[in-house]
Amino acid sequence: MNAPVVLQVAATSASPALVLRPWRMADVAALVEVSRDPALRRWAASAVDDDADGARWVQAQQRGWAAGDRFGFAVLEAQPAAGREQLVGNVVLKDVAHGKPAAEVGYWTAAHARGLGVAPRALEALTGWAFDAFGADGLERLELLHQVDNLASCRVAQKSRYDFDSVLPATPPSFPLDGHLHVRRLSA
């Protein structure tokens, strides 16, 4: 699964079309810009403070694609009138392995795009692709984890039909608070 994958999400009456594609070095400036958001920084696993951090982050996404175990997608709002695409988020499928029944999904949304349904729509596209691409290799369920105080992430999980499964105990320093585990099964 090393070939580039591009996923299209159709526009709705309330939301623009989205394009999900692998991260590129050309995305670094936009990544650095959206990473200045304090809310995003609170939940992000790694800080992106400057172009060097952004380049390292994008390279890590590219290594995941090359290894075939982590598939990070830049989520872009298609702006046909402007002839460009604007970075609005990220979705990722991680910990994928042949014969392994579970993998994890993650996401974030840029501050300027919150409340527009970007995360649930992008997560739905990623979920469908993941089961299509890896279901025959044994993938049966996708797991979504978030801290208990991340209410927006909990709403995205619910909107995306990821059922609440359990409370996970805190594991400081990476996860200082308890978390929620949500699960979506292949048959869902």
C-alpha cells in the first residue's frame, strides 16, 4: 500500500468538498500556520513550531506511507474559484499490520475550519478506505482514543459511528487524564 491515495469527499449544502491526500513538503508552511492554534497544540502529540519542525513532521508521515503502517492524510478544502486547496485538517490510520484485527485512527481540525463538519466527514472517508484497503488483510475494527475532557473529539466519534467502548486509565506524561476508547467495526 505504498501508492499515493487521494480520497474525495463531496460538498454538502453546508460544507465544501474535501480532498484527502498524503502530506507533501509543500504543506509545511500551512502546517506551521495552523499549528499556532492553542487548542490544537493542547491535543497534538508533537509541537510544530517552525518550518524545521513542520518538515520533520511531514517526513514522518511520508515514512509511515513508505513503511505501510501509518497513513497520514492532509485534509484540504477544495476552493475551485480560487484555484487552490486550503489545509483544514489531518486524519491518520496508524498501527496497521497484516493479520492484525485492529488499527487506530486520529484526526485534528484547523481552528478556522472547526464547526464545519470537517473531522467527521474526513474520518468517514478514512474509515471507508481503511476497511476497503485492509479488510481482506484481517482488519476488523478501528479504534479512536481521546482524553475524557476532549468533548469535541467525543462528538466527532459519535457522529462518525464510532461506538463508546470503555474508559482508559491515564498514562502520564503522554496521556495525563483518563481517555475514551471508541470502536467502529467492519460490519458497522
